[in-house]
Amino acid sequence: MAEVHRWLLDGELAPVGGGVAFLDRPLDEVVAALVEWKTGLEQKLETSPGGAFPHCLTALDPVQSPWTVELLIEHGDWTAYLNNSRDGSDLSNDYLSRVLDCRWVSGQHHPCSAAGHAITEFKMAGPEGTTPGMNIRTVYSYAADGRWDFNAFGEVQPFEQTQAYTARLKRDRMTREMLIDYLDHFGIYPDDGTSFGRSVVFRQIVEWKSYTNSLAG
């Protein structure tokens, strides 16, 4: 039986794991691509085993802006990507999916903050997508200063629960439950800790100071 526990997408260590991307390539391929990329940028990088899931998530504590730590985790045929951004993983850079010529499926879930900001998003990108970002499909509900909105673009996928997109409350048009179901379609199970395998941590050695916030307070 699957071990169901909420570690990602507003999990126990939030904001760590509030956003997570999955690349459709084995861990070792993604590790090699990331090392080659960072070496080409002449970044100083320390690489180490991250340990078992969910312990490996603690490598992303403290969270920072700008972020300096990245984490790759084996997840069946996919590789999960996270970093220690203060926003719970910055998924704005799709370089790895482009250089590996593979699909990139990501999710974000941040419940409404005291300031009235929130987002729940599903995104799928890949070689057959359109620029910018090689997007295939994006669906999200979000709030800014307490005001909710909903948006969706790209080709509707067969697994989508499109009836929800007309819900009276815009926050209900894309929920965490829907996001988990969408990821399940790809064999991605964020709430099943047993579906994660080996992990690798990358720490960028920098001279600048980052704004840091530890989960320990």
C-alpha cells in the first residue's frame, strides 16, 4: 500500500516543496546535464548525495533569495527538481528540459497567505510545445491581494476535469486535489513517499549574501 503523506505542494516542510517539477528523464541523465550546465557557467558547485526521501528535503533549509541549493530526486522514470527559493522552488528556468529534449511537468500549491496571495498551478511543457517555455498546457487559480482569478492556455488534455473550470468560486477551479490527479496521470505521485528514490544535492558556492529564512524560525 502506498505511503500517503503530504511532504510536497504545501507539505509538512512548507514553503519547501511548494513547487516541484518533474523531468521525463532518469536521475543520472539529469544530474549529468545539470553539472555540465553549471560548469559551463563557471559556477562553483558542491555535489553530494541527498539521502532518502523525505529527509533529503531538509537540504533545502534554509530557504533563500536568491536561491543557491538545488535538489534532484529519483521518481520512477521521472526526476523531481526543487530548489531552496523562499517561494518554495523557483520553476521559471526550463533549461534542463530543453537540453534533455524531454517533457517537464510541474505543480505549485501555495494556500492563501496573510497578504492574500495564493496559487495552485499545473503546467506541462516539452519539445512539442510552443515558445516561450515550450508550453503545452497551463492551468491555474491564483490570488493577488485577496482577489482570485483563473486562467488556462494551451491544448486541453484528456485527463483534465474541465467541468471544474466553471465553478462559481475561482479558487475552486484548480485545487490541490485536481493537481494531484493530473500528476497521477503521468505516474507522478507526490504524496507517496515510497515512490521516491535516490537524491542528489547541488550547492552553489557564492560570494553574495542571500536573504535567508530557516524553517526552524
